[in-house]
Amino acid sequence: MDRLILAHIIEWYESESRKPLLLCGARQVGKTYLLREQFAKRFRDSVYIDFLKDGESRSFFLSTCDPQKYLEYIEARFNKKISPDCPLILDEVQECPMAIVSMKYFCQDYRNLPVIATGSLVRVAINRMKKKEEFSFPVGKVNVMNMYPMTFEEYLLNTNPSLLRIIRESYFSHRPMDGAFHEMAMDRLYEYLAIGGMPEVVDRFIETGSYVDAGKVISEVYGNYLADMSVYNVSDETILKTRSIYQNIFRQLNKENKNFKIGLVDHGKSNRDYFNAYTWLELARVVYRSRKTEGRIPLPLTEEEQGLFRYYLADQGMFVHQSRLPRSDFLVKDKRNALAGIFYENYVADELMAKGIKLFYWTGKGSHEIEFVVQNGPYAVPIDVKKSGGKLGSLEAFRTNNPHYTAVKISSGNYGYDPGTDILSIPLYQTFLLAEQLSKGEPIKPE
């Protein structure tokens, strides 16, 4: 599976100012495969240590945080010498906190050596270890990258790169897609909406063309996620709370008021009672929180722990699995029209997060709401997500309260721009390109 983040890792390696790299991401998003099968194979040699499986290495690394001793151990154990041409990859590093601490000293004393640490629950483990006096996270001494499930762009990169090129050309030339290509792109999007972006799932689907086979892998990953919730949690009670939240996300988004209400999961309880469970899920990057804004939005957009919020699942395939909806509903055009808007909303949330864009939504008086609001320079960009067309009432209410800026409507329709309303309409399959522009702070209004 080709992944776009590989280019960023290569850029990191080639940088003269690089520090040890911490690659974070949820379980089974492809971190190990990327580092071992794609990055490491660019070199004649490399050293890979899995702290979950390699008890001997874990035991030694736990005994010290001195990188010189690590290098001596590696040379003796593996008969290899770490050098600029032989990277060191430390996997499942959450199992060995001293290895994380050592990255500070690798940065100070062995800056020329390419060292990468990764693991599926690194952030969860670090959050827990920070509470212990003996652990010191190497703040300012590491480069950090976040890896996500495959986006729709990456899905096309591996299944139809020619169509990906056409989609890009259409977006940046500010013209609608040809009707036949538009239909083709929508068909590919619905494929992606049905199976999501877990690399193993995508690989199985490409290999077999079977939604049944892909669904079996999704079910396995979903079960693994639930099992992971017993790791680094503070108590058995919190484990149950964490699972309850995760398993109720579709249900909560599928109600009229999409705000996550813990009282519907556990009657009489408040968010404070579930604080540790929320923290685990967000640090593990298996859910994304979207925070509420209302009225006139103060900029910059800032995260606040208090207040209303919505939760999205970090993978679209997992979201469909949780909904129990037949995947055939994404394939039959008549059934597509009956799909709930939250499937598109969860997809857009995942695409925005994959570009590092934090999630906010906006509500006004009555039923007015905008699904996503993204800051772009001194303005807030309202993003309306609809499976088809939509009324402008919510946008008018938003603009009454906030400085006027180009609004975005994401739907199954084709690309277009209306200068009268200053609304940019983009098809669902071009969401990743909008996210790309917003992440760079580029203007989105066609010239």
C-alpha cells in the first residue's frame, strides 16, 4: 500500500536538522509496514526492534536510557552498526518508556543517527507515564508525525491513480468534472465509504473484490480495538466506560441532536464521570472530537474541555460496521439516496483530521447549524455537508454573526462556484483537496 506520509518521512531523513522521530497512530493504520517494508528497504541495512515481541531487547532497554549502551547492545546482539545509512526502528515503544526517554539523548549526542520510534498506544502510555516522577518526555527533542487510516486520496492512489489525477486537475482548474468521470469518482467514493481506510481492509478488497472478505477484516480490527481498551486504562470500570462510549458513537450521531450525551449511555452520569474514558479514546486516536461553537466565533479557534461536543469514528469502515447497515446500500444507487447524512459527515471529519485540521461545528438559533468550521487566516470557513442539495438558512444565520467569507458546500453534486452567494460547491470525492488547501492556509475562492 502506497502511503503519502512516506514522502514526509523521507523528507525528515534528508533534513540536516532532524531529531529522532516519533510516529504516532492508532492500531493497524500501517505504521510497521510503512517503516519496515517501504522506508527501511530504501537502505542496504536497518535494525528493527519490536518491544512487544522481543523480551530480551525490552529488558535491556528498560535498564537504561543511555543511547551509547543501546548502540553497543545492538552491535553485539544484531551484528549491525547504526549509522546514517542504517536506521534504527523501535516499534511498540509504549512497552519501553526508557526508550522514549532516550530519544532526548539521541538528539543531543547522536543527532546524525536516524532513529524512529512508533507504536499504536504511544500517546496513551505517555499520558499515563507523565504522572510518574521517573518519566520525562523529551519535549523539544523529537520530531512527531501522526499517521491515520488511508484517506480517499490514498485509496485512489492504490486503486485508480489516473482518476486521482483527473480529480486533482478539475479541482485546481476550478471546473466541473466531465459527467462520466464524475459518476466514476462517485462510484469509487462509495466503495471507500463502505470499506474505509484500514490498510489491511483495503488490501483484502483490492485482492479479492469482496465486500464480505473486507467486512471480516473490519470486524476483526473492531474487536481488536475493543480489546486494546484494557491496556493502560486506570481501572476495570474505566475499561467498560471506554467501550461503552466507543460502541455508541453511531447511535449518538444518528439522533436529531448529534451532540454526544453521556446520559444516554449511562443514565444520571456526567462528562466528568467519564473523563478518563474520553481521554483514552482520544489519545488512542480511535475517535475524533468536534467541539461546539455558536454565535460569533472568537478566533483563533481553541479547544476547550468544557462544553458540548460530537464524536466521530476515526475510520469510515468501522463507522459502517458499527451502524450494522448492509454495505450493499452504498453500491445500489437507489439505496444511496436513503443513506443518513452522518455517513458523509463522518467521512469529511476523517478527511479533515488526516490533514491535521481540528474539528469544530457551529450552531445558531433554532435548528441552524454548520457541520464544520475551519479557520483560514482571520476568517472562519463554514463547511456544510449534505448528501444532495440544501437550503441556505443556516449559512445566512452564520454570516449574520460572523465576518463574510467564502462558504463551502460538500455534496454528491459536481464542482461549481456561485459568485452571487459566494459558495464553493465541491463533490464529496474532492474533500481531501479542500482539506489540503485549508491545512496550508491557502485561499479557497476561485480566482
